[in-house]
Amino acid sequence: MKSFFAIAASLVAICAPTFAAPQTNSEGLISNFKTSNTSVHSGPTKEYIITWTRDETQPKGIDEYLKQLKLEGDAVKFESTNSYTRIVIMELCEEHAKMFANYTEISVVEEKATIESYAQKTMSPWGLQALSNAAGASGSPQGQDFTYSFDDTSLGAGVDIYVVDTGVRTTHAVFTGRGSQGFSAFPSNVDGDGHGTHVAGTAAGAMFGVAQSANIIAVRVLGDDGAGASSDTIKGMDWVIANHEKRRTQPGFKGSIMSMSWGLKGTAQTVDETIAGAIDAGIHVSVAAGNDGKDACGSTPAHLGGGGSNVVTVGSVNIKNQVSTFSNIGTCVDIYAPGEQIVSAWNKGDAIINFLSGTSMACPHVTGVMAYLIGQDPSLSQNPAALKAKLLKTARTGAVSGNLGGSANLLLSNGVDGGIRAQRLVKNYVDVGHSGLNGSPAARAAAAVANDVVIDKRFELHSRDSQLRF
């Protein structure tokens, strides 16, 4: 087998044809080699990555190679130092690269390529693909065969997400020890409704959530029936502000987000003032637009969104990026996010999951992206105005269809295009929860197909009936 130096000698014969042909001795070292002080290439040079086969005897050091060929030292861009692989990156002409590839001891010669550093998680819900893929998602919204793409693998690590809701089952498997109990307006902090646990799972749960490394802090202001009083929400938010003030003086603090998937039938100035105080304290706020199918500007806290505000109000779209028929719309809505048939954690057990629909489900998608963006850019940590501007700038423009009621046409994005092509749905999917088993044989068959959608076996599905929640 020819040595590293024999390869190098052959290369010079090609790339520098005026040189005398090199000779090798019995050890494969170059002898009787004559060249000028300047290397000659037959054409433009590029960076090539060269690897040796695993069973190949280690070649002589690269410095000796350069000395023999009288090449400049900067021809070598990188040389591996580990004991398992031999990799060298060099500036070579095309003929050099071809000669390297012809020798049996060489495994790969590859021109340096530009790589987009998008990590991906398969077996994800459709909402995660929709916010990280320009082509969106298609198929059954209850499927789990979608791909979540991201270019920051920290996924919001260290950011505090306060879920102001019905409570959170923080022991659920998806929270992987990142959940904690904060405030409760009730004697117990147990989530007796499930809504808050579902919201938290979408914001930051493993597998189902956006910011899968963020901290979840439960703030229970709603009861087991999913309802509550404005006074309790104020108490909960007051606790959040005080805890934020304490947390931001501690090492490792990265930022606070209040995620609020609830609303009043009208407006309440006291609640509005408390939210304004949270914003002044440097807390980021995302709220649901509401599910009345009308103007979001008519209720608290949704009406706090829109231009000139630092609160982010979130409307809902389906898997086709159409405005959900239930979603509130209008100028107070800042952005739209996946909100139909969303699977997430459920309160009935540590491995129970459930499907829900509503702007309540759209809001935590935005919360998660906000945490993700803070993880990317720490300067956004306590600047709600800057983070909202970044969120809206990162969103996909003109991707939403349907009646927007005057709101901006912005679809939630984490700034990544995973390059997943939208696939045509080949089976006639019908939502079991809304279509039932009545109707034509085709509808019955499609409903059966929906029931056959595979869910990760680590979790037990509570129901496929995607109940509408705020």
C-alpha cells in the first residue's frame, strides 16, 4: 500500500507538471524530489476534507509532508488530534483532490460544504413542524409523524415560563423535572381541570412543547371548572412580578414570560394595570385572543395586544394555516399560531396526554417561541418591546388565510425552515371528535383511520375528542 508521501508525490506531478517526477524509497518516503519554492496549482483551489480508512497505519506527520512538497503551512486548515479518526482539511486544486481519492488508503475526499445547523426532532405534533417549516404541515393533525426543526439546541433553557392558569401537574413526564409550584389562589395547587397542564406542555414539555428546556412555574388562578375571578388573577400576577424581581438577581437568570390562556367577557382595568406593571418589570406577556369568533379588542387581556403594545395577543389557525372559525380576530391580534387538535400533557396522570383546541392552545406555542428567542439572544431577556418586535419580524408574512378582521397576516415562526415538503393527505381524514361515526361509509372509514393514528406508547391518550377550550 502506498504511503502518505507517495500520494503527495503523485499529486505534485499532476498539479505542478514542470516538476521532476518524484521517486520513493522502500519505505515510501519521497526522494530525489525537486521543486521550486512556490507550489503550483493547475486551477483554483478549494478546501477539501480528507479522511483515511480506519485500519490504515497512521501516516507521517503533516509537517513532514509540507516540508517535502515545499508547500506553505497555511495549505493545511485543520488536522484531527483524536485517536479514532484521521482527518485533514487542506487547500487543494481539483487534481490534487482526485489523486487523493484514487488511493486505497483514503476513505473520503470531499469538498467543504455549507451546512445549515438545524437540529430536528421527529415524531412531533403538527404545530411544532408548522412553526419551524416554511411549507407548514399537512396530513392528520392528530398524527405524531411531524418534524420539529430548530437552530438553537438550548430550546429556551433557563427561561422561566409562568403558566397563569388552572395549575400544572408538574410531576408529568414531559416536564422532566423542570416544573415547580409557584402560587395558588386555592387551598390546593392541584390542576383539577387539565387546561393549565396542557398549556404548559405545549409551551415547554418534552416531545410536545416548543421550548423543551425552559422552566415551568405553575400559578393557579382558575378553579377545577376552568373558571376564576379577576381578583385571583391579579394576586397570581402580583406574585409573578415579586418572584421575577427575586429571580433576576440570582445567578443564571435568563428571563420571565407570563403565559395566560384565559379571558374575561369584557374588560377589567385592574387586570390591565397589573399586566402593565408586569411589562414594566421586564416580564414578557403572551395572551390568548379568545374563542368567540369576533373582535379580540372587546375583552381583557386580549385587547392589550396590537400595535404600540408590548403584550402579544395570539389567534388560532388550523393545520392548513386557515384562521380557526372560533378564533377572535381584529387589530388587537398580533400573530396566529397552531390552535386546533393540539396534543399535550394532561392532568389525569404523569403519562396521560390529550387533544384540545382553542386560542388557549395557540398562545403557549408563542410563549415557547418567545423563550426560544430569549435563549438565542440574551439581550431580549428583560425587554418586552424588543422581544415582541423580534417575534413579529421572525413570523411568516402572508401565510394565513381566512377572515383576519384587520389584524396583521403573521404566522408564528421560530426563524427556521426545516425544509420538510408539505405532503398531500392520501387518506380522507375526519376528526372523530366533531364528525363522529355517522354519515357515509367513507366518513366512517376515515374516522377509523383517525383512531389508528399512532401515539407514543410511553403515553396514554385521554381522548381524541378535541374539546374547545377558551
